[in-house]
Amino acid sequence: MKAVILAAGEGRRLKPLTNRRPKPMLSVAGKPLLEYVVEATRDAGITDIVLVVGYRRDRIQTHFGDGDDWGVSIEYAVQDNQLGTGHAVLQAADRVDDPFVVLNGDQLVDADGIAAVAESLGSGDDRAVMTVARSSAPQRYGVVHLEGERAVDIEEKPTEVFNAGIYGFAPSVFDAIRATDADADGELAITDVLQRLIPDDEVRTVRYRGTWTDVTHLWDVTRVTGEVLDRTGGRDEGVRESGASVADATHVGRDSRVGANATVRRGTSLGDNVTVGANAVLTNSVVLADATVGDGAVLEDSVVAENAHVGANVTVAGGPADVVVEGQYHEAVPLGAVVGDNARVEGGATLAPGTVVGDDATVAAGAVVRGTVPPGTEVRRG
């Protein structure tokens, strides 16, 4: 049995973090999201993987190669235009001859859930198997209505049992995908295909009670990082100077340095080759590779992208913040600030909760900033 992992998406709601990397390559506790999915697939006993790639696919293919470093065999299918999850699955049609599992490359799930779908698919003649779980926020997901273990309807986003995002299909599903109409935007979702199969009683469900979490918005990066560190305990491969304090459930990458008397609190992740200056305090924050946080800086609920510079005595208070993402208003989210790749926030600047500094932008020393700073621009004091 093969696994088809969907990793072609861009992640527009996560800009600027996805300007230079696809969403599945966002780092969580020192590893890309997609790496967790590949490892869970392997741990479920499936070692033949098709990665469906598209947006900035070179980042994925360079990182994973043929999969040998993870004990799996990886081949690639390309979705040149991101036209929905159903369309993405279809791109793997010429690489799949037997029943197969489908996973999302940006959703963290347990190996047990993958194995349960594979076992269920192999034990019957259904064309589709899907995981379902209960949610405290069902309006975010596709809701599945059940009679016993059979799916009888899928309602996009509003009550109790939701689609947990692990699927199993017989190869004949490719015919069903081809026969399903795309929506008005030209996109074809896998849930549309399942709706087509449900009237013929061809969709079985598997109850899922394990880990399921996704990164959809900028504030999810710190949330999911904290959840992963709580489960794994994190690791510390860096160097601490005199008086530095690094809490449990943190990640400190290779060649990273935590300065004298600096404090790295629980839930924080530092990528490789990160420098944290003396007396800095980081709380529930993610600092990606090659970034610098200056002496005395205070960051909470924040993300600092690769090769970015946060100067001495910069202050970023944590959320709550009110943020608009692609026209949708989000109230009181836990977001301090996001500093994009290669951006600079000079000494003594203050970033209000919810501030997003674009790639290659500069915030001058002492400036007070709120809202969004476009890429490549400079904000001066006064």
C-alpha cells in the first residue's frame, strides 16, 4: 500500500512565512511540518510514498530526496496549478495501482490513525475510508453525518463530527474524481468526490481520537510548536552562556547560542545557527534558522523568520490581537508579531500585538509599529 501526501499548497493565509517556502515546509520545533507526516506514515508501516508537490516544490524535493534518510521510498507527482485536494490526488493516478492512503502534508496526525485507515480499507470493498473525530470548533472543518460507520452526508464547516483528514481509497476513486465537477473557482475538493460516493454507500468511517492539528494562520505556528514540544519534550543542541536559562519543552537548534542571562521560556523554538543576545527574554516564540535576537529584546507569541534581525531592546508584547487575514476578521488571537525573512527591526523599536513585518523590510531604531509593513519597505521613527 502506498501513501499519497498532498504538499502542493502555498498557504496564502500564512504570508509572509510562505513567500519563500511552501506551507508544508514551515518549521515546527526544528522540523518541517511535512517531515512529521512522513515519519508518521513510516511508523504506520507504509514506506512507499508519493508526494504531490507544486508551489516552490524545490524546497521539498531538495529536503526529502528519495526518502532514504527517513527509511522510506519517495516519488513525486506535480500539481502545477493548485486546483483543490481532489485534483491533487488525481496527479498521483499513474503512480498508484492498489488501494492507497491520502494525507495532508500540513496536518499532524498519529501513526495509529493512518494504520487504522489502511487496515479498514484492506478489510472491505469500499471505495473510500475516512477518519472522523469530534471537535470543539467544528465550524472550521468539513462536518460528517454518520449512520453507524457509514458516512451519509458531508456538510462544509458547521456542527459536531468533523473530517479528520486521513483517507483511504481504492484505485477506482480516480474515475470518481474525473467524473466530479469543479466548483465555480475551478477547484475540486476531495470532499466533493466523497459526496459523490456517499449515495452509493461507498464511504466507511474510522473514529479517530489521536493527535490532529494544523497550521492555518500565523498564530498557529506558535500554538502547534508548543503542542509538539509539550508532547516530545524538545531538545537542546545549542550553547548557553553564563546565567542563561532554557526551560523544559523548548527546542534549541545546532550551533545556536543563548547569551548571558537570557531566558528562553517553555514552548519556544530556536532554529539552527540562531543567536539570542544577553538578557533577552523569549516566550512562546519561534525563531527560524540564521536569525538574530539582540541583547535585552523581549519577544512573546512571535515568529522571526530566517536570516531576520531583531535588534537590542526591541519589545514585542504578546497577544491578544485583532487581525484581518484575506478579508476575514479574527478577534483576540494570540499573536505578538511576525518578522519576515531577511527583515530588520532595529534597536529599541516596539511592535504592537498583531504586527506583521514583510520580507526584506526595515523598522528603524526606536520606531513604534502596528499593522502590516509591506515587503521591502522602511518604517522610520516619527
